[in-house]
Amino acid sequence: MNNKITFSQTVKNEIAREEDFSEVRRKALLSAYLRINGVLTFKNRETQVKLRSENSKVARYIYANLKKYYPKNQVHLQFEKKPEKKTTYYIKLDDNADAILEDLGVDYFEGKISKEIAYNDETIAGYIAGAFLASGSVNSPKTTNYHLEITVSSENYAKWLSKLFYKYKKIELNPRIIQRREKSVLYFKKSDQISNFLIMVGAPETCMEFEGERVKRDYINSENRLTNFDEANMRRASQIGKRQAKEIKYIDDVLGIHNLHNPKKELLCYLRMENKELSLVELAELMSEELGQIITKSNVNHLFRSLHGLYIKLIEVKK
């Protein structure tokens, strides 16, 4: 069995490890995932829904969010492992799943997408991210054939999903629709559209990888490509900054920053908690001004590695 991670899996894994999506965006994501992936059944007059995935990170992400927002409902995660085959993960919504479906605006008998679920850029992006997690795929940027698609069972639903792309205001996205073996497929063939898609659904790191491969292949620079690369880099730096601030807060809660007995570390901790968006270079400049000595980007990076190591030790002690 081939265990190599595909580019599609890489994109999905990045979406599934996000920490900063709002509740409305996450619920829009769940709505699309359940609508596309869910199988509706009835048992003893009770509505049940079964979800299936071969991606453990996606399955656990969907399960965790369903448990978070619907703690009173019965949500189960199971897996099935067969020799020489990928492990299959199942999420089951038992005992009156109607309440969850209603809250998420999921209707398996209508093609329409609820305006109460996907109504602005944030929720539209979440909904489309959920659709990609459920049935999306994208070719590796190392191939010469750029292709990203989302497969759905209903032509009417595909048209409604397509309309969401046109309603998204931040980035222009224009999917095409084809029929394939009783399925409807929304797809993109242009590389800049795929890059835009990755930014929209919350995969800046894989967008950077995608753009990097494009640059290697054709050496053609475009304003849109550079904008996407810069935006992805900024978002990645922002995510790292938020993680570092979170770790520093934990260190402060457990030990107290003032007990680090290292002026550089203490100053860096306070600067990062107050400036989550700043780059390492900008932090180095602020530290240089405060301390009256030259602090380099490398110095700052070394200090953050040391703080991360301390954070890991504190976490392990707590366990």
C-alpha cells in the first residue's frame, strides 16, 4: 500500500489543523461536509447520519467540532482497518440528528444552500473549505496539469455551490461544471484560480508550496502570484506569532516571565504577546532599540526555539 501523502491530503491536513476560524465559519464548514459526505438513514423513527473519510486528521477535526458545538447529541468516531488497505474512519450522528442538521442548515432533499449558513466572505470560505474536505482533490503542482475539483451528487446543488464562488468578494473565482458518471464536478484548470482557492479555504502554506513550484517551472512572475505568495507568507507568519504568544502565555501562567532570569527572553516574551503579527526581523529591531545592542533575526529565532523547548517541558511535566 502506498502511504505517500498526496498534495490533496496536504491541503486538507492544513485546513484541519486551523485554530483561528470563527464559530460561524466552522459551522459553515460542517454544513458543507455533512451535506456532501453524509448518508442519511432512519432507525426506530430516529434520524441518523453517517460520515466516512480515509483521512484521519479530517475525520478527527470534523468529529471534534461536532462534539464541541453539539455536546448533548450522540456523536461517535469509529475506524475500520483492513490488511493492505487504508484505514477508514466513520463518524455517526445517532439519536435524532435532526437538531444538528437543522442548526447547520443541511437539507439532503433540496439543492439550495442556506443563506443563514453561507452569507458573507467568511462563511462562504468556510462552506467551500468544508466542501473540499468532503470531496475535493487537487493535482500536485509538480505536474504540468493544473486541476482542482469538488465532486457532488446533485447538479442543482453544484449550481448553488458555484454561485457561492461568485458571491465571494475578496478573490475572483470562476469554477466550471461538468457531468461525470452521474456526478457533478466543479473544477478549476487555471493555476492562478487554484492559488486563489487555496488562500480562500485557509491553506497558506500549501499555497506557498504551489506558487514555489510554479516559479521553478516557468519563471514567469505575475502581480497576482506575488500578491498571493506575500499574503500566504503574512498569514503563515501571523499563525506562527499567535502560536508563540499562546506558548508564552502558558509559560507566564506556570512560571512567570519575570522568573526566566534572561533579559532578552523576558523582553521578547512581552513584545510577542503585544505584537503577534510582527516578523522576526521587526522583533529584532525593537529589541535592539530597547536593549541598546544589536539583536539579529537569528538571535530572535534562537530565543523562540529555547522558549518552545521550555513550553514542551512544562506540558510534559503537567501530564
